[in-house]
Amino acid sequence: MKRRLLILLPLTLLLTAAKPPTYLLDPAQSQAHPDHPDKTHMCGLGTSAESAGKALQVARGEVSRKIRSQLQGEFRQVSEMSTGNSRILSATQRFSDQIVERYSFGHTALIKAVETRAPKRKWKEYGAFACMDRADAAAAMMAELEPKRARLNEASRLATEANRTRNVAAFALQFTIAQRAWEALFDDWIELRIIHMPRAFDLELDLKKMDALRSTAAEWRRHQRISVIVSRSAGDQADVVRGKTQQALQRIGLEATGTAKSCSRPGGSTHVLEITPSQRCRSGSVILTCQLEFEVRLQHCSSGNAVGGRVESQAFRGTDNQFDEDRAMGRAWTKVTSDGMAPGLKKVLGTQLPME
């Protein structure tokens, strides 16, 4: 009996020693690597029948997948925290739809092999357990984001200075630059919240500067009163164009008075918006299509600064299969709405006024 035990004991020890740890066999196992806990690292297991290198590549992809799987929930949490901020809500939805689907972690070299196994006995594939140090990854991300942060901080500084000197056009320009920088940083902030929350707080301090700028921008918009002048080319549609334009201005947060004829007689208006409708009709093989467009010019009554542009929409078109131009144009006019006017007006007016 004693001899049998002496024979079985080395065999048992050999089989026990040959079995890899659970983290190298099954990523669903609760056992974590003792030197790479989840608090400080993100780890992934990869297997491949081809090679150890391929297994490591799969393990790195698993770390990326883990981050991606948390993005949706992080977006939702930010959305719930920011119910009063429509800008964050729209950004949340946009990145939720566009970024999550194609997300891939950008610093895969930081995901390093910790332990590997070769095919042996019942484990017929190569295995690789790889981990990424959360702090190292966050430091690399923050270094890469420095130019974007610098743009946001500089635009914020210049916007604050423009507001101090009451230069609305300069404020509008820097506000737009700051918004674009904020949007460029938003998804990185969400990613950092998953990888390393302390560094995410550092980035959040930069992003919060937009809150103050948005409040200032809203205050500027509340104090603008825009008169709308429609050219004679509108004919008997002039009142329709004026009404739709005024509604569109109100939709984008601007006060439309319609009381002045020009900046020489402002009547309390800060700006005068001149609208000149134009039209073009084209014959196709089956139908005649007439398209309406609107040339716009915004003048600041105090400074004399003026900007111009075009408001157009595919919706502003009418067709007729009898090639009757008047009828096609009549149908185009019925398609003009304040909803259709608002985006184009916002784009043009955003060069003079701080628009979100």
C-alpha cells in the first residue's frame, strides 16, 4: 500500500503542476492574476491554434472588446447625469451610435503578454494572457490629447477676453472653435472614464470650461434682436418668407423683431437680416423640378460687420410632370418651412453670433 502511494503521489503532483491557472484557461473564471488585479489593470485571454503570437493578438483584442462593451453603459450614465445639457445629450447619442460600433483601443502596444501556454494534452491551442496597466494607458492617452486640450483652453481664454470687451463676433468665433475641440475630446473622456477615472477627472476640468462659455453664449443670444427684410424678388411670397425666417430664428434661440428697415433705422434691433429668394428650374426626362434657395446677409448695426451665405434644402423643391413652371414653383413654395430654414440660418449666423 505504501509503495502504491509513493508511485501515485509524483503522478498527482505532475498532473496538478501541469494544469495552467484558471485565468489562463477561462476569462469567465473569478480568479484574477495576483499581480494584475482589475483595479489597476485590464486583462484579456486569447487562444489560437496557429501560434503564440496570434493568441497574443486575440488577447489584446479581448481587452479592447472589454472597453467597448462598457462604452454604452458609460454613455448612458453620462446622459443621466446631464439631462439639462442638450449638447452632451446629442453628443452622447452621436458617439453611442457611431463610435461604439467601430471602437478599437488605440494603444495596443501597452497591452503586454503576462503569461502564455503552448498546446499540451487536452489544451490543444496556444494561449496568451495579456494585461494593460490602466495608469500607463491613461498617461499615453492624455499625452496624445494635449493638442486638443490646448485648443480648447486657448479658445476658452480668447472667448472670455472677447466677452470682456463685448466683441460678439470674436466671441462667436472662439466659441465655435471651443465647441469643436470639446466635441473632439468627448469620446476620449468617455473612454478614460472606463480605463482610469482619476485622469478622466483631469480631462473633465477642461471640458467643464464649455459650461461657462455656453451660459455666456446663451446670454449673448438673449440680447440680440434681429430684424428681417425680404427682397422684392419674393413677390407676393414676401410675408411667407419673413414669417418662416422669424420662426426659424426663434427656433435657434434668437429674437426676431421685424421692426427695422435697415441699420440706419435700427428701431432697437442689433442686427438686420436680409433675405433674397432665388430659384432655378430644370427639366428632366419625366418631370420639371424647381428648387428654391435663399441668399442671406446679416449686418451688425453697431460695428457694421456683415456676413453672407446661402440657405438651401432639398426639401425646398417642387415638381410637375406637365412641365408647368408656375405650378412647380408653387409647389416649391409650399415646401418652405421654419424647420428647413433653421439649419442654414444657424450656419451663417454662427459666424457672427455664438450658436450651439
